[in-house]
Amino acid sequence: MTGRAAFVWDDRLRAYDFGPGHPLAPVRQQLTYRLVRDFHLLDSPNVDVLDPVEAADVADILRVHSPDFVDAVKLASHDLWSADPSRGLGTEDVPAFPGMHDASLHVAGATMAAAAAVASGSYVHGINISGGLHHSHRGAASGFCVYNDIAVAIAWLLDQGFSRIAYVDVDVHHGDGVQNIFWSDPRVLTVSLHESGRTLFPGTGFPDEVGGRGAEGSAVNVALPAGTADDKWLRAFEAVVPDVLEAFEPQIIFSQHGCDSHADDPLAHLALSIDGQRRSYERVHELAHELTDGRWIAVGGGGYEWVDVVPRAWTHLTAIATGSPIAPESAIPEAFAGFVSQTMGRPAPGRMTDGRVPSLDPWDGRINPSDVYDRAIKATRRAVYPHLGIADDLHGM
């Protein structure tokens, strides 16, 4: 169950680099690309590597960002001392760096290339592991994100005539930037499963955030408590995501796959395994084939355990999208293990699994009122289902 896939890669994307010590280091993508190559996922005749890719034009960025903000990014790229914290620039999260404007344009262009590949009809799936900068807002950078490549690509798709785009965000952090940019646009459904804003940046993404006037029901938020592990996370996904996607009837599914929901991630507090994350990728893929004739654009995102988590997670994502899924028990290729030892000075993980077998049972509508996870599911369904015309068949309340 797949089709032709386009994998976007360009070594110049490593220029999006906030410098030594910053969590969002380009080595995450470089290690992933190496592992993808060592599993020969890009050698299939059904896969094309789009390399190099063009940077986005400023006109593309201005579809979603304000001119004043773009001017501020340009200025800070040439004069670091001019970085404006009121625009989210020059902060600990988004320090200014030389060439920041051009590097950010290149990330947006790469995600646009994945979107254009799918929009053209030549490819069913488009993958850009270097994308996923979902926190930047119309007028400000935020959370390691300068230009919102996801919103730029979605806005481009809308301009090509698509009128129903579903965005699914499984990063541990709420996809606030994408939600806010399309807050009042009923053509875009934003769905985010994340650690609750009560315990994690950006402090948003609560169930009552359902979209602006005229677009009620276009924002769907499942806020999960710290400590949520595979089975509870997947239960929440299954309790909400298939229903809202089916009701929305999307033409394209666009998904962000930040893997900072992993138990080993240093910046958050969920407890998923590689195996649970892999299952979420399978489900998004399945839903694309069920609802959009397979049209699926997938990007990376957060993920700050650079060696043990990010490469394995996004290699599984790429494997699923390219029609060559990797068995979880598969051994890490020796070439990759040697590369990690040489470049990172530490051992690579041994296998493509954390040894978990997550369950994903069909949603049965039963809610346990004493279960904090079920209460989160209930809150989301009660807030958004009426706006989407979905019957809320909860039992056990």
C-alpha cells in the first residue's frame, strides 16, 4: 500500500544551524540520511531523491509571514546585533546567525518541493526530514523556528486550488504556529497530539482551541499528561484522529513527525518508544490511503536525542513512506554504527526497536472517568465533534 515517493535532500540544508550547543543541530538530519542510505531505502525504482532543491522565494514566505518580520530576519542575518527579541530573534531559542534568512528560505523551499511533488500527481508521498518548523508565527520566530515551512507549503497548495488540507502534528510540542496561521481558515484542519501546555512549551493546545469564527472545528487538540507512553498515546490517536479526518474529507494529509515524544528526549516528558512512534507513522500512512488516495506530505520536526532516537525514528518514517518498511528487530547496519562511532564518539543503538510491542486497538467508545488519559480524550471530542458534525458516542461516563 504505497506509490511513488519523493525524498527531498540537499546538503545545503545543514546551513540552518543555530551554532554549537543548540538542540536543533543539523547532525540530526545528517545521521538520519546516512541511516536511510545504509538501509538502501532510496534505491527503489519507486523513489526519487529531489536534490538539489531551490530555496523558497520571499513571495512564498509572505503568504504566511508579515513583511515586517521578513525584514527583521533579513536584517538580523547580516547584523546579528540588530536581532529583535520582540520578533523572537536573538533569543536563547532562536539566536541569530549569519545567513539565517537564506537558510530558512532553503528549508521552506525543501518542504515546498515535497508538496509540489505530491500536488503534481507524479508522486503519492513527499518526505522532507529537514522540515517541520511548526512554532513560528506570522510575525515572530519561536521555538527554534524562523520561517514556518509547513504553513508556507500549505498556503502554496491552497493557491494551487486545493481546498481541504488536513495537518496532523505528532510532535511532543503543540503545533501552535501552524494552528494560529490558519486559525480562521476552514480549508485547513490542524490536528495536534502533544504534551499538555500545562507542563511544556509553548503552553497552548488545549481542547477548547477549536478554530476562529467561521472555522470552528478546524483546530483539534489532544493535550496529554506528562508520562504518557505508547498504548495511551496510541489510544488517544485512535479515539480522535480517524474521526476528524474522515469528517473533514481532506484532499491531502500533511504531517509533522517530531520524535521528541520519545522517553529519552531531554526536552520533554512523554514516554513513547521508537516502536510506538513507528506505529503512529503507519497509521498516518494508512489514513492517507483510506482518505486521500495516498496523497501524503511528511516532514520532520523536533527530536533532541540525536543518535539513539532521531535517526531510527525518521528512518522508519522514510521506510514506510517509500514502501519498504523496516522490521523493528532489524539490526543497525554496521556501516552506520561505524560512522556514529567515528563522528559522534559513542556507540550506535543495536537495533531498530526499543523492544516494545505497542497495542493499537480500534476505538470502542468506552471512557473510564477515573483515567486521566481518557479524560483528555473526552475533553477533545466534546469540544470539537459538534463543530464537525460527528456523533460523540462516549460510553461509561
